[in-house]
Amino acid sequence: MAADAYNVIINAMNQCSDPHDRVCVNEKIRATKDFQGVTGTLTLQNGDAIRSAVINEVKDGKLAFRTVVNP
């Protein structure tokens, strides 16, 4: 999730004419929608992260991937 946070910030900075403009970067971060991150799709809504969830299952004492649920 740290990689996704870093990439959202870099993405926001790249959308601003001045990447050091904190107001612009903040606005772009808050407007993040359907961002394809390392852990899946991420949307920021009212300050909350809406993201994909990985569903795993423990079977015979081993962790097994089941599916990814997207928002």
C-alpha cells in the first residue's frame, strides 16, 4: 500500500503544471479515480480509499488465493 500511496502522489504531481504547488497536488490526489496501483484499483472518495480486496482462503493449513473483488 505504501507503493500505491507513493504512486498516487507522483501521479498527482505529474498532473500539475508546477509539481511543487501543494494546493494543486492536494486537489489531484483527492480527485484520484480508478488508479491502477500495485495492489489493484484505487479511488479516493471523501478522504477514504476505495480499493480492490484480495480474498484468500486457508485450506489444509495453507494460504490459497481465491479472487480479487474490485470496488
